[in-house]
Amino acid sequence: MDFRTRYAAPDDAALAALEAQIGSPLPGDYREWLRANGGGVTEDDLKYGTDDLDVDEATHPVVTIFFGLGVEHAELDLLRSREVYAGRVPDDLTPIGTNDAGDLVCLAVAGEAPGSVWSWAHEEEAATRVTAGFTPFVEGLRPIPW
């Protein structure tokens, strides 16, 4: 995955602050990905599992931005996005990405399936499980051929 704009990779202190805020450790694969990549705006619009725009985004979400730490805009910052979406996104999910329409990609940090990836649709304000883990989610992303 290539980034048009890349956020700085967080250090251990920033990751510890995030984990303290969410009240649990980050899943190992996501923590390592974040340390290596930092997040940012993707070069391509990416869709999980398929590039077919007709496939339901609840189970095959589109992602254009992976949130980072220390990002100027609160809704794109991992620490502050939980506050932005509090009361809308379930407490056991933390937003980790978004698309141009305002839908979110979330990571389960507690509950029955910690580490799983979820799609949260802003119109319905409902979450749907996408994958059992972050690595399968990233490996399943495909560029959308506009």
C-alpha cells in the first residue's frame, strides 16, 4: 500500500498513551503496522476483498485514510477520534481509518472479538464485522479502478 500523504510513525510513548486511553493493548499486528507505517492518505482508494463498487461496503469497506497519532485534524487522529465518535461508535471499537463518505474502519480493542476489523456506516451508525484480524484486512485491500 502506498501513501500520498504519510503520517509520522509513532514512538513507544505515543503508543503507550493510545493504549492507556483505550484501556487495553493494541493488537500486535496493528501495533507493528502502525509503528512501520504511521498511517496517512492512501495513494488509491482501497476496498476490502474486491474492487467492485456494487459490493456492499458494510462487509467490503472502502478506506482512503488510515488514522495516525499527532495528526492535526481531530477526526483523523487515533487519540482524538475516539472522542469525536464517542456515543456513536461502540465502546469496544476504536476508529482506525475512514473513506471520503465518512464511514469508518474500526478495530475491536475489547469485547468478544478483540483484534477484529469492523466497518461502521455513518448513515446507519451501525458496525459490521469484516475480518477476524488486522493483517487479513490489510492483505485483502484492493485498489478501486475508477
